[in-house]
Amino acid sequence: MILVGNQRGGYKDLASHLLKQENEHVEVHEVRGFASNNLMAALNEAHAISRATRCKQFLFSLSLNPPKNENVSTETFEQTIGKVEEKLGLNNQPRAIVFHEKNGRRHCHAVWSRIKVDEMKAVQLSFPKKKLMELSRELYLEHGWTMPEGLRQAHARDPLNFTLAQWQQAKRIGKDPKRIKAVFQECWLLNKTQKAFANALKEHGYMLARGDRRSFVALDHRGEVFAVSKWVGIKTKEVCERLTNEKSLPSVNEARIQIAREMATRLEAISQEQENVLDARRIELEEKRQILIHQHRFERKKLQNAQQSYWQHKQQEWRSNFNTGFRGLFDRLTGKRYKIEERNEQDAWNVEMHQQKERDALIFQQLETRRALQSRIERLESLRTYRLDELEHDRSQYQAMREQRLEQPEIQRQEQNRDRPQPRQRGHEWTR
């Protein structure tokens, strides 16, 4: 699992973050070595003790993040935290452990007080990041998890390392030339007038216009120009005999501006439709997520109550194992009471371990359900990003095409004026 730790102060912000209810489930698993069992009060106590020293960063905060789809037991988290203590020299220091669950992932936070009360000095932490990285590699190897590239090689942790799939955008599929020619020939054969031919082309996504060199052309939705005579397969003269009203058609530049305007408007409407559809699906999934959270909390509370009831029953049973009166005194003298205490302690430890396994089993079962829902949420967000980004990209292209075509006549006029020969200036004529 990924281990990230740092020295810090700011105990109030840290406690608020650890107890933040934006997580679906928050469990204060352990508060050890403090006078209070309350997390905020415990960190406040660490701050009060640090005031007697010069240490400003009196806490060490650690986050433990296992692989996304792995079920890691509470015991494994505790063992890892114990190993961190050994490596960093935080043994027997007051600590707190908090579990978070969100979006189908379970991770853990551990916080230590660095102040040694008997010496009133802070524990010196040397190269904590390096030690945590080494331990993280060991954990991946020990549990057979797929190790991230960032742990295998240092340079692979560069945040600018994107995969090709993440970087590439969707490419528009080109049209088949045979299909284009078939469309032009079909429209030409079935329509005998200029208006009918223009309407037929429009139904297939082409706009009839007057060309610069060839008399009649058609533009597709991308502004690409197709000569009518070339794609129908006839001579220009035959085209001009049927299409006689050339002045009623827009120029190529005007046609591109019109196409860009219409396509941008249509894409904006489609984008809004897609947003409405995706928002409705997102709201539906969010409702399911909230229902699942409440259901899982109810199941955990039910298990907790059942375990507490069983624990109280076992406590009565353990107390009943001891004799009272003269028999109890006799048991103390003969050592029998000590054996009963050992047996009770062993039984209590077994019950505690069994209950922890029950809690882990319930958590793992719920995580599987939550991950299935999270997978649907992530697919929807991915689809939303892909569709809206693609539409926005196309809209920006049409906007750029429109602006470019609006500027082009002015540029052409300036070039014509520049190329036009300038009149000679009259000066004094010198004669011999």
C-alpha cells in the first residue's frame, strides 16, 4: 500500500479532516496513550504537552492507501502501522487510528504524538519518506499486489507521464470517397432543377455554392469543398446548363460562415441535451449511493449492537468463573484464580479477534457492492467528459472557422491593394 507521512502541527485542522463527514464511513478505531478516548481531545492534549517544548510540528500524520480493488484486513493495517513505528522510532508513542471509506475504497490514517513525555523532547525522524517508500515496496511484494510504476522507478512518478489513451482525443471518422460520389450522382440524376439539386444535397449534409475556379461546388459540414462536375463525373459545361442561377448561391467564404454558424448553434443545443441527460443519470446514481450509504451504516450499527450484547454476556460469564467467599480466598492461595484469569483473558482475546473478523467481513462485502456502483459512476463521468469535451472542441473549431472566414475578405483586400502597382510620382525632369 502507498504510505504518505509528514510532520505537522495544526491539530484542530487534522482532527476535523479525520472526522469529516464527507466520507461515507468514518471509524475511530483506536486512541492509545492519551488521557481521553475522544480524537479531538487527544490531539489537543498532544498540543498542550508540546507547549512545554520548542517543537512546532509535534504530530506525525500517516495515510495508508491500499490498492484500489484489494480487501485489506484491519489486522494488516495494524501490522503495517506497527512496522512504521519500528522504522521511524515512534514505539509506544501516543497514537490514534481512523478508518475512512469513500467511493468504494477503504484507507486508514494514523497520528502519533512526537513528544516523549519523560524527556520532554520530540522524536527525531530521519529520512521518513525514504523509509516509508521502502516499507511500501515490501508490502506490495509481500501481498503480491501489482506495484505502481512510481514505486518501481523514481522517474515514473513524474505527474506529466500520461498514457496515450488519456492523452488522445476522439478522431472524426472520414467519409468514404465512393459514398461521396454516389451521393452526388444520385442527387444529380433525380433532380433536374438547381433548387431541387441544392435541397437534395442539403439532405445529405452538403451546401451548394459558387466556386472560385469551378462554377458550382458543394461544402460539407466541415467546410470542405467538392466540385460538382468532378464528383458527379460530368463536364463543367453540363453543370452550367442545368444550374443557371449562380448569383443566387453564396460564395465559398459565405457558405463556410453560414455552415459554421448553423453547426455551432446545433452543437450547442446537442451539448445542452447531453448535459440534461447525463445530469439526470448522475442524480439517479447519487440517490442510489446515498441509499447504499445509509443501508451500510445500518448494517454496521446492527452488527456493533449484536457484538456489544455478546461481549456483555461473555463478561458476565467470565465473572461467574470466579468463586467468592472462602472458596475465592482458597483459589487465590492455591493459584487457581490466576489460571482462571489467564483462561478468561485468552477467551476475551479470541472473542475480540473473532468480532474484528466479523466486522472486516461485513466491510469487505459492502465494499464490493459500493465498488460496483462506483464503477458505474466513474463510467458516467468518463462518458460525460468525453462527450462534452468533444462537442466543445467541435464548437470551438466552427467558431474559429467562422472568425477566420470573416477576416479573410479584409486580408484579401489588403493583399490586392499591396500588389496593385503604385502611380509614379512626378518630379523635376532633367534635360541635357
